[in-house]
Amino acid sequence: MSTSVSPAASTAARTRAPSLVLACLATTMLLPSLGTSVANVALPTFVDAFHTSFRAVQWVVLAYLLAVTTLVVSVGRLGDLVGRRRLLLVGVTVFAVASLACGASSALWMLVLGRAGQGLGAAVMMALSLALVGDAVPQERAGRAMGFLGTMSAVGTALGPSLGGLLLAGLGWRSIFFLQVPLGLLALALAAASLPPDAPRARQASFDVVGSALLAITLAAYALSMTLGHGALDPLALALFGVAVAGAALFVRVQAHRAAPLVRLALFRDRAVGAGFAMSALVTTVAMTTLVVGPFHLARALGLSPASVGLVMTAGPLVAAIAGVPAGRAVDRFGARGVTLAGLAAMTLGCVALALLPAVSGVAGYAMPLVAITAGYATFQAANNTAVVAAVDAAQRGVVSGLLNLSRNLGLVTGASAMGAVFAIGTGAAEVGAASASAVAAGTQVAFGVAAMLVLGALGLALRMAARAPRVARVAGGSA
């Protein structure tokens, strides 16, 4: 595996304060996660403001997620070609302008279009922030930086609903988007001041437009099949899923025969990369399960008030935020392999506990396993992201970081739909909202039983990778 960076980038990185670089990358990780969660709380308000249906205003969320999911790999590759610093500056600018457009929208279609623009800017920031760790942060601190970025992502996710609620109550829905404009300008200033200049390219490769279009169509079809069908056997959802399967097969075939493909299939021959993507998708599906099943279990099975449900649910992102930096330090000190296994083991224990513990165990019986799952998830992400980014050549870091974010997004979509369907089936009720407390508790046990199997699958991949390729367990400086 190659972990080299260009001499120009390495020298430039050393001339800048690491703390300023980290502040820049942290901001560009915070904004996309905040953009994901901050608008959700305003969906009922959008129904009244635009005199439309709840199904229609769901596109305010869906447009953002679709843009991020379908574009994150392509913009990562584009950053490899045109320069990551240059493209990041463009992405942050697009995000800020789109935020302004969202706040100024006078019709729902304008808001949805603005959210798609935000998603484009967010895709650039998500893909290139991870890639720039390899360019601008010393390798002996890479794990720490990845952990810190994970913390900022969790902070944005946790902060979004509460911040959105406060702004909605005090200043109206437009302020939710207007607030993101100065944050975008701050990120732009930090990026311009701190990031190393892009290294000159000896030869400019062409951008794979055909591959990018195929991948976007495939991912859009999959995301829509999961979202519109809600994990059920809906005819439209099945048709879209069929399009996604056919598109994936065609994408692989096209990439295998292109001189300059969007994604070099040889990347997946490296066990650290291929297994890293698969594990990321599996564990993110499980992490999303806690967000989908948790509110129903706490409200229906345990009888908590909405305020209490929100308080308990905040524990997940809060623990992830706290665990990120220590996990990154552990990666730098002990190497990625052991930390990956520790994170997956914690997630497994948490899922098994929720699958076995009865509802009479109360709030503590749910909150303690939730802490184990989210702490394990944050630990795994810091280790896995560090190992995957370190395992590839510097010229491929943008597209690989995009693939890492794609695996995460696919896990979120799958967890929200398929695992939601598993929970609904587990309750045995025709309508989850009308299910009894005992039925909801049973559904929770079934959902986390399946989640435990998913994590065990990821753990099996990690053990196999460690046994066959122990060299991927160490990143540069891992023995420090």
C-alpha cells in the first residue's frame, strides 16, 4: 500500500499550523452534518408555509440526501484531478450560496432546488475533508484528526434538531438556512488561509462523465427504492431497485473497460479498502437503526414523554462526539487493527444486549447498550477511515474518501428503510403506531437481533483482514 504525499503538499502542510488546518476541516465536516439534520424539525412548518402536503415537503430532506449520495464519489474524483483545495473552496461557496437561496425561497420548488445545491456543496466537503487529512496533517496524527472530524460530524448531527427548533421558534424557518451562510463563509476563510496549495499534476487525466452519470443514476434509484418503498415490497420500489441492480452491473462493466475510470476496480483488491467500505456500510446501517427504532421503543414500550425521548436519544450523538478524539489517539498509538476490532466488539455487545433485554429493564436497559453501540461506532469510524485513506495512493484519496462517505450514506438509507421494516415486522402489528407496548418491545428485540448479525458480519471481515493482511493494521506512526 502507498501512503505517500507529494513533496509540495507535504512541505506546504508543515508550514501551516496544524490547529488551523484541523479547524478548517472540522468546519467543513460540521456543515454537511448540520445541513442533514437541521431542516428536519421544520417539516411541519413547511406544510403550513407552502400550503402543501407532508409528502411534498419531505423532498426538502430527500433532495439534500440524494444530491450528497449520488455525487460524493464523483466530486471526490474531480478533486483528485483538479486539486482538492481548489474544489473545496468551490464546494463551500456553493453551499453558502445555496443556503442563502433556501432562506430566500418563496415557493417549495425553489427550496427543494436550493437544498439540492446545498447537497452538492456538502458532497464536496464530505469527500475532500477526509482526503485532505492525508495531504495537510502529519501522518503520525492522522488517527487523531480522523477522530476529531468524526466528533464534529456527530456534533453537527446532534446540534441540528435542537438548534433548528430554537431558530424556528424565535426567528422563523428562514433563519435555519440564513445561519448556514456565515458558517459557510467562515469555512471558506479558514480553507483559504490554512490548506496547502494543490500540487502540480504531471499529466491531467480525463474525468469519467459516463461513469459518473451511471453511478448517479444507480445510486438515485437505490436511494429512492429504499425511501419511497420504506423497505416494503412496493411495486415502484421494486422497479427502482431493479434499475439500481442493473445500473450497478453496467457501471462495473464500463469501469473495467475505461482508460481513466471514475473508480479503479483494482482499489477493491486491497483488503483494507474493500473490507473497509463493506464494514462501514454495515455498521452505519446499525447506527441508523438506533435512530429509527429508539423513539418508538422509548415512547411506546417505556412510555416516555416526547421531551424525555429526545433527551435519551441525544445520548447517542453525544457519546459519539466524546469518543471520537480518544479513539483517534488510540489509532495513532496502537494502530488501526486493534481499535477497529474494539469498536466492533462494543457494537456487538450493545446490539446483543438490546436484542435480549426485556422492556422491564427500563430506560437504563436501553440507554446503556445505546452508549456501547455509539461509542463503538465512533471508535470504528476513526480507525477504519484512517486505515482506508492510508492504504491508497495520494492521487486516489479524493475518490476513496468519496467512496467512504458513500458507504456511510448507503448505510443510513438502508438502516432507515430496511431496518425500519424489520422492526415493523417484529412488532407483528399491521400499523406500528397502534402496536402495544409489548409488541414494540418485541420489534425492538428483533431489529437489534438482526443488527447484531450485521455487526458480526463486519467483525468477521475485520478478523479475516487482520489474519490475512496484518500489514493493513498499521498506519504510519501506528507504533508510536
